[in-house]
Amino acid sequence: MTTLTLSDAHALAVAAMTAAGHTPDAAVVIADHLLDCELRGLSFGGLARAVSITERIRAAAQAPRPIEVVGETPVSATLDGGDQVGYLVGMRALELAMEKARAQGISVVGARNTWYTGMFSYYLEKAAAAGLAGVIAGSGPAVVAPQGGTEGRFGTNPIAFGFPADPAPVIWDIGTSAVMYGEVVLKARLGEKLEPGQAYDATGSPTLDPGAALAGAFGVWGGHKGSGLAMVVQLLGMMSGAAADPAGISDCGFFVLLVDPAALTDPDDYRRRVTEFAAAIRATRPVEGGRAVRVPFDRSAACREETLRRGTIDVPETVVAALREAAHG
């Protein structure tokens, strides 16, 4: 492992993204998202993802096009991401959705032709800070097998819900696969094994080899219930116009629905009641010998606070070397 200060880690990500062809401003948007993953202990979505971004850009047959609004109403919009990385497309979609939700009380924005949209909780935390509640869902390439199958039919298909509260929002953000794509890629880079039951190889046999899993399929999370949720998320992502089974790492669907609580109730009172309800959940008597009950996003908030206090992160040497090489062309 290599220990980096937070400022050095951010600068390294910015340098790598700039060298990959992004403008300085766009590089900062991407780096901010990646570093937040590191702060929250989700390293597979942090600097390791920056390496994957540079690899994907180098492998692309054509240069990305500008993000374009291809359809719009007072409460909705559809974006063509132009094959831009999803951290940029997702922020554009969020900004449009927040603007429309403030004006109309509700909004829905879809984006297609993008990839690697990151943590949906990252976007919902910004929405919740503005007093908005919402849901984000995303579809992708067929790398996850439905319950009872061994061939990919779904993306890893994350879905997240966010609600304003104090001192931090309530955000539930999950992937509907047994293991996330970034985790498998990082384990392949580091020569590590998967956990039993997470994946199948190309013949349909269970595998612990991340390389074989990338050529085969991941398992679904949550049995038949998770499989059903994964299908629903795929359909929501497809509402943006994204393909059901895009080739490679491309054409992920991104679906954002935001609601201003003021459209239904007193927004300050709602925030207070959400805060009180979350506190009641934390106060639940734990099982014997168990830890205190948490509310979704509590772990992320606590981990981020601790990492900021420490001021450093540990990053695999392989990842740091690859980013330094990318940053210097």
C-alpha cells in the first residue's frame, strides 16, 4: 500500500483525468467523486476507478461528444451523454433534476450513452442538502445472472433513495449484484480472489477467479427478491433510451426522480420527522452482543469523518503506479 495525503490523492486523480482528455473543470468534478469514495472506505470506486476510466477512454474507437439535452418538458429531461464518463453526465442530470424539482415540485431526468456513473448516494446527498428527496436507478451491460441462472442479463444495477435529515441525510444505496463491477476489476488487478457464491465463469461453473467472472457472470443479490429488483432497475434505466444489453462498458441508463417535500407537506416539519424517525431506529435495542443499530449512510458519514480527521488514505501500489503513469502520458 502507498499512503497518500488527501490533497495528493485528489491532485493525482485530477492529473490522470486531465491527461485522459478532460478539461481541468471536468477533471475536478470526476476527482471529487472518486475521492469521496475513498473517504467513505469504498476504495474500489475511488482511485482504482480512475485507472479504469483511463483504460476505457484509450479503448474507445471515437472521441466522446458533448452532453446533449435531447428531450425536455417543465418536469423532465432526457440526456444523451455522448459517451462521456458518467460522473459528468450524472452531475448534469442531477443539476437539471434539482432545478426542475425546485420549480415544479417534482422532476424526472434520464440519461443514456454514458458509463461509470459512480455512487448514487453522492448525487442524492447533494439533493438532500437542498431539501429534496429522491431515487436514482441505473442500468448497464449484462454482467449479472438472474436468480437461478448463470448467464448475464442485468447490469450491477444500483438503486438509491435519499431523504433530507439532520445532521446527515438518510440515504440507502445498494447494488443489486452479489459483488460490484469495480470490486471485481480491482481484485483482478491485485490478484485477489472473490468470495464463494459471487460469480460464475463462462461455462456456468462457480468461480472465485475475478478474471473468469468478468468473462462469465456475477451472481444476483437477495435471491429472487433481489433478482426482481434488478430487473426493475434495468427497466428504469432503459426508460432513458439505453439499450437492454449494451456492448462492453457503454450506454448505461441513469434515472433520477426528485421530489420537493413542499409539494406535499411542510418541508421543515418533514425534515424534522425524518430526523426523529432515524433517531428512533438508532435507539432500537440491539440483539444480544450486537453493535448499535445504524441507519443507512451512518457508516459512510462516520468513515468519511474519520478519514478527513486522519488526512490520508492507503491506496494499492499498483493503482498509484498506474495513475502516475497515466498522468505523465
